[in-house]
Amino acid sequence: MSKSAFLTGLCLALFVVAPTREAAAQTRKATAASYVELGDKWAQHEDFDRAISAYNIALEFAPDFAPAYFKRGIAQQARGDFSKAIADYTRTLEIVPRWAEAYGNRGYARAMQQDVEEALADWAAALEIDPNLTNVFYNRANLRLNQGDLDAAVADYDRALERDPDYVMAYNNRGIAKLGKGDIEGALADFNHAIKINSRYPEAYANRGFVLLQQGKRIEADHDFTRSMALKPSVRPFIERRIVEISQQ
């Protein structure tokens, strides 16, 4: 074999190895993606244990596959394991630093752990990346409502509803905030609109019933309470307790 022939053969050998390694990496990533899809299917059926197992396998094939961390975080959150969810969202953001939804979800998990300042910081980061994240405005409004910051809560519900005019829960919760501000008519309008969008939303019936009861409209209030309990029997103790409280005012 001549020297030139040897060099040609060597170059051909090196040329073949590089795409083989790249192909193997792509295969691992594709396999990871397929396990994420499997996990998503389990999650849709609310079988979060199996979903997490599938995401774990995905990460065995591709340890830096951000979607697997993100989806596993959602599943952990659905199980109420907010510490693990936060860890997964944090790892997601280490891999993909400008993933707005990861900031939004981590903010929610932190809020559930009463880590208010960190939650607000995450939501601010999420909105800086994507100012149209409806759920971030809604979740931040809920936090502010719970803190008693009613004006800020109403403002965030407004922003959520600007982006999703059919957001039933935002109408219902904005009605609660308006009620706290003494805006009775505004609250009733929000509860009415929530029911108009979804006639099977029990919380809006209950809340409207409380307002009607305070206005002395007992028959209309009882109708709303009956409807609410028919749709969601578990609300009965809360409704009965609240009726007693209102009657003692």
C-alpha cells in the first residue's frame, strides 16, 4: 500500500466515526423524548407515579433533557411534592435559562410553600420573558388576594382576563376581591359572568348566594346554594357554616 493510499484510508475511517457518535446522541435524545410522551400520557390520566417513572427513564437516556425535568416538576407538583417540583424547575432553568413557564410554575410551587418573596420574584422573571402568561397573573392575583392586597389582586385578575376573557376562576376570584373592597355590584357582576361562561361552576353559585343572602334575598340565595351543592356536594359544610356567620352579623 502506498503512503497516499494509507492516508486516504485513515481519513475515511475518521470521517465515519464522527457521525456515528452524533447519531447515537440523537438516538438517546429521541428515546428520551418518547419516554416524556409516555409520561405525559400517564399524567393525563392522573397517574403521576407512572408519569414520574417515565420521566426518570427519559433522564437516564439524556441527563440534560430539559423537557423531562420540566414535566417531572409538573407531576411532582400535582402530587403536592413542591420541594421536588422546585428542584426540577430549577434544573430546567439551569439548562434553559429563559423558559418562562418554568419560572411561572416554580413561582406557584414556592407560593404553595409560603415562600412569598421568591414566588413573586419568579413570576416577575416569567412575565419579563413572556408578558402574556395568563396563569402567572392569575396565580399572583390569588396570592395577593390571600395577603389582603385587594387592589393589586383585582389589577392582576384584570390582566388575566384581558388575555383570556373566558377565565371563569378569574371572574369568580375577582368577585371575591371586589366584595372585600365593598364593591357589591361589581362582585355580583363577576359571579354572574362566571356562571354565564360555565353554568356548572359551583363556587360562583355559592359566592353569589352569600351576597344575595346579605342583601336579604333569601329565596334567590337558597336557589344558588342548592345549585352549588348539587354540582359539588363537598361544599355543603362550607356553605352551611358561612350561612350561620352571615345570619349572626
